[in-house]
Amino acid sequence: MASVVAVDAGTTGVRSLVVGEDGSVRDLAYRELTQHFPRPGWVEHDPNEIWGAVRATLAEVCGRLEGAVAAVGIANQRETAVAWDRRTGRPHGPAIVWQDRRTAAVCDELRDAGHLPLVRARTGLVLDPYFSATKWAWMLAEGGLAGRAGSADLALGTVDSWVLWQLTGGPDGGVFATDPSNASRTLLFDIGRLEWSDELCELFGVNRRDLAEVRPSCGRFGTVDAEATGVPALSGVAVSGVAGDQQAALFGQCCFAPGMAKVTYGTGSFVLAQAGGACPPPPDGLVATVAWDLGAHGGPGRPPVAYALEGSTFASGAAIQWLRDGLGIIGRAEDLGPLAASVADSGGVTVVPAFTGLGSPWWDPRARGTVTGITRGAGRAQLARAVVEAIAFQVRDMVDAMAAANGRTLVELRADGGAAAMDLLLQLQADQVRARVARPRSVESTALGAATLAGLAEGVWGTLDELAGLWRVDAERLPQLDRTLADLAYAGWLRAVERSRGWAGG
């Protein structure tokens, strides 16, 4: 049986997975990435470490592989900005991670100058340092790259384009391309016309020649160069699927019909609702984004391009890491669920994990984390439970904003990501969003999305309906807590959020 290999180059680590024709994950390898915090609010990665982790994980899973590989797919942390020399392959400094806040003042200046309506209309996004354009502008102005702008050597890309370029040969003929799901997260891509915007490139001071070619998410980008990867088993295998991690998860969760929604509990939490083939107006507190472009592989009666409404928060898994690495409250991430479930409630403690600001629907880069409601009776378990509750509350923030925007009542929320393994979180989430929360048999939906996009392009699967038939529920939770009690708990969360907002501004 043919397999598809997926690379998931995420924020905290890189996974390579082998996916079978039945949609099951047959093998997985993982390497954690080093997080660099050189100044308050700054978050960086080493692009060479990312590529080294891709090579190492591919070598590991392919070393155990039996049978042929039909295709390779790529999913990635989306807004993280990378600059490199296409002649030598050397990165121009660290990658600036999506969580990074160094360009908050620039975003304020652009907003004060009246540019937000243009940005919202063209890109569906907001002026926030979360997105890529101001990061690239910083690299050009502060990173010494201004003199290279527009040259044949400079590449300004996201992590998908960095990994794709390396996989397909790097300096020796590597493909410099991206897909609309990633391009739509840069502040430079017109999501209605599906092309880079000259007007926005001029606004942000980025030369269009330095950006990657935009190709459909599903379709052949190139083939793996065995010498570049060091993995002979992948020599000549087509790289045929590319998508940003959250859109890949939406595809991996088989949310193929408008209104279907998923939440991914990753480093942050991300709620996406499929919005159909027409570009939607961006609603208050949320963003509109390209979900995927299937090119020639959408099938009859389906538009090749799908859009999504999205809400993003910045610290879910990051808050769990903080409990583990910063406070030593847990020894492993897996310990959080049992510790939090050991108490009936948080004892009035509320944690707002705004370590690098607040995302949807607040968009406040100057918010900072707070812990409120501490009493002498509060201990490790109460703090752990408050973090789990915070993850659920943040998702309700986004779901409520989506319901207000599109008038749809949520019926089901498909959950994935590492924290989705916590049954406590699923129950708290169902209580807060007042809907069924379903966890699939594999919570690796991001990698599954990349794999199925690639496999669809190469004929491993024939239609979206065939893929939808592979989706299986592992666990589900329905609301149990009385709605009045759920709303009271949420009101306490909103009070704590107000205390966290604008904190870094004095």
C-alpha cells in the first residue's frame, strides 16, 4: 500500500508522519525546537535548526518505512518570517516567530495613519505584529537587508517556502513557492484576487520580487532532492501539498462544507470555520483567510478555493509549557490533565496567558499575562485547572465572535492538537461553547491535512467525499454544566481579561 509522508514544521517542534491509504498515522518522528527570547516580546527560531529537524525526522520515519511513498505534504507555522540567500542557502539571521511583538509600534503607526480599512479589505486581516509583513520590513530596515531588496538572491518567505525550497534542492534548483493559505497570512496578499498586492507591498516596503510564487495548495510543487535531504527513500517523490498549519487542520478534520468548524490546541488555540467559495467580509474581532486552493483537484460542483473565518489566540500549549518549564508545577505536559482534574474547580483563580499579547477577538499586543483570584488555599492543582479553563474560555471568545458575525449557531466543534487528549478540556469546552465537541481518532489533524492534500493531488485518494469517509470519532463531549453557571464562570474570565489589557503600555 502506498503511503504519504507529511512534514509538520510547527512552533514548538517538527513532526514527520507516515499516513496510510486508510487515513491512519502509521509512524511518527518528532524533534523539539529551541525557542529564543532575546528581549521581552521577541520570539525567534533558528531556520537551520528547523531544516535540521525536518531532515532528522524524515530520516527516522523513512528508515522504518516499508513500501513506496506516493507524495510528500508540508504544513507549517504560518506567519513566521524567514529571510535567506538563494545563492548560498544561508539564512539572513533568525526567523521571527508569529508570536513576536517587536513591530507593535509600526502597526500602531499604520493604523493611526488610516491604513487599516485598506488592509482589512484586501487581506481580511488586522494590523497586528502577528502577521509577516512587518517582520520582513523589520528585517529589511533593522536587519541590514535593505540593500538586497529586489535582488535575485534574497528570499523573503514563510516556513513552508523555506522547507519546500530545501526539500527540492536548495541552492541547486530548489523551488521557491508557497500556497494561498500561507500567503493570506502575510498582510501582502489580496485574498479576493488571489495574488500579491503591489499596493500593500509598497505600503510595507517589501519588494514583490523577493516573495515566493503562489501555487495551489493541492498540486505538484516539485520533487524531493535526495542529496539535499539525505533520505534516499524519498528521491524523486513529488511534493504535492502545502498549507498553513491551521488550514491544514481544517482540511484534515474534513470540514469540507460551509459552517463546519474545528479548534486546534497547539502553541496557541485556533478556531476556523469553513466559509465556502466566496471571499467573506472580515468580521469584527476575527479575520478572513484562504482555507485552501485545490486547483484542478476540487472535483465537480466544488469551488477549488475555500475561505474560512478564523480566530487565533497566542498561548495554549505555551501556557502548559510555562507551567512545566517556567514554574515547575508539572514535570511533563501529560501531567496537566490529571492534576487539573484532581480538584472540582480552580478555587476562584483565573489565569490569562497573554504572555505576548491577546489575539482574537481583542487584538491587544500590549496585554500581558495575569493571575487573579489567588487565596491562601490556592495551590498547584488550582493553578493547573485555571490554565485548562483559560484555554476553553479563549476558544469561547472566538466562537461567540463567529456566531455574532455569521448568524450560525455552532452545532459541532472538531478538536485536535496535543491538548485535545485531555478529556477535562473537551468537557469544559463543550460546557462553554454549548455544542458537541468531538475528538477524532488521530489528533494530528495538521499533518493529516498536509498528507491528504498531497495524496489527493497524486491520486492516493480520489475525492473529498472519500476523504470525509475516513474521518472517525474517538471521543465526544456534550454540555453538562448548567448554562447559567457556565456564563458566570465566563464572566469572571472577561473581568480578568480586562485587567490584563494594555498592561505593557503603562
